[in-house]
Amino acid sequence: MEARQIDIVTIGFVFAAMPMIFQLGRMLFGVISDFLGRKPFFILNGLVSTVSNSIYFLAHTTLEFLFGKVMEGMKMASLWAVNRAFLMESSERKWRVLVHLRTVSYVSSAVGSLLAGFLVLLFFFEGALLLCVLLGALVVPLSLLLRSGGARRKLDMAKALRALDFRKRKKSFKDCLVLFFMMGLSFGFVSGFVYPLFLSHNGFDAGTIGLLLGLQILLAGLVSYSFAGRFEIRKLIVFSGLLHTFTLISIGFSSSFIAGSLVVIYGAIEGLLGIGQEGIVSKITDEESYGTDIGLLWMGHNIGSTVSLAMSGLIISLLGFVAPFLISALLYTFFYTTYYFILRE
């Protein structure tokens, strides 16, 4: 988007569209998958991935990029509406299998980021996006090899709508929903486009940015796999939260080599954060409605991300990059301090 002359404020608003599209699609797909099974949504993910990357390849205007973000949101929704539920239904050690899912996601994203940086240098953005189109298409035949997964029963819309009514949930579930909103609000200020543009403004080229972000995500995967199940969730959330706050403040006030180094180091903290989040999901969801429960729980997170992503471009243009990192760090303190007492109860 920056290469095609889209300004930073507009980039923020375009990126803000995805979390809400993602959440709405995730809720719809999650509820339906509780009745009809998970497999069709893995296939849908491959199809929509091909479409969204094709749109980015052709896009030059804000509206075209916005349409691409909408399709990307649907792509992510079709995957994350069912992947956790698919694995939890086939495993007794639910927390560990969810952390392993995070690990695979981190490692594959790291490889993708590393490759993307070099592909952009060799074949420009257009060539890198064409490869993404082909990879998305490969998801379709691979998905056909999966077992169906999930309870296959007649779709009852009245029952599905009742399942979406969070007012009937336990108090602990409602508390988690609110606090996930705070987590999403915090993360939105430093997600999406913020890290790549921050590194770009500190003098790093596309290849180096891909390398740094790839190493960050790879480190997150290694940490999440290595430390899964080794800590009590409550203590892990507070410890990783303190590290998150300290490191983001440091990144905001750093520049050049130090900034790049801290961005990579943050990957270890992201891995710890992921373990805590998956621990909460594994404990607070119900086996009869995994797809619906997971979607509701993350609804607050994505609403918060939408708000902060929409604000981040404007804040950066007015106050510089230090502001979103500082705001994110301070907002997250509310999440982990409150969660500590909720989990103790």
C-alpha cells in the first residue's frame, strides 16, 4: 500500500476493516460448523485465500485494497472458526494441542515472512503476491484429505441463535469477553502494518524487514512449544504481561539497530502470551459448542483490534511511532492485572 502511494492514515482505516469482518465471519462459520462439520470451511479458506491475494495483486486504489482486506478477513475467519475446534475434538490434552497449533502457525508464518522479504526484493510485490495466490489454491486439495470433524447434525437456526446469546453464559465467560476486548484494544495499536512501517522508517529495507519479522515469529513459535504447560496460567499471564509492557515501551523509544533487535526479542514474549491465551480458551469453552464459544470469546478481542487499528494510523501521523507502542503497553496492564484476580477466583 505504501509503495502504491496510500497514506498512513488511510492504511490504518483499511486494516481496521479486517478484524470485524473476521469476527462476523468467524461467528457465522463457527456456529454452522458446530452443526455441519469443520471440513467445508478448510476448503473455503483455500478458495477465498486465492481470491484475496488476487485482489491485492491487482489493487491500486483505497477501495480495491479495502475489498482485499474484506476478503482476507473472510479467509482468516473460515480457518480460525474451525481449526481450534477441529483439534480439541480429537485430543484429550486440549491446552497442549492448542499451543501446538499456535506453534505451527508461528513457524509457518515465520517462514512466510522470511521468504516474502526476499521475494519482494527479487520479484517485487507483484511476484510475491502471485506466489501467495498459488499457495492459497494448494490449500483446497489438501483440505479434501481431512476427515469431516465436528458433530454433523441438522442445522437448527433457532438453536444456533440461542447459542450466540452471551447473556446466558457464566459470569466468568462474560468477564473473559470484556477482558479480551482490552487485550484486542492493546494489540491493535502494534499489529498489522505498524511493525513493518516502523522498521521501514528506521531505515530497514523490505528484505531485512522480512528477516526481522520472520525471526520474531519463529522465536514466538519456539518459545510457545518449549514452555507449553510448564507454568500456572495465572502466573504466566502476569509474567508475560509485564514483559510485554516493558518491551513495547522500549521499542517505542528506540531506533535503528536497537529497534530491530527489540522487535525480534518481542517474539519470545508473544510466544508466552499465546500460551496463556490458549490456556484460557481451553478452560472456558464447552465441548458441545466449541465453534460458537471460541468465536464469542474472541469477539471482544477483534472489536478492540478494530478500534485501535482505525486509530493507529492517525495517532502515528500526529504523534509518531512512540505513541502506539506506549498506549499498547499501558492498556495491556489492565488486562493482566484484572485477569490475575479473575483466574484466582
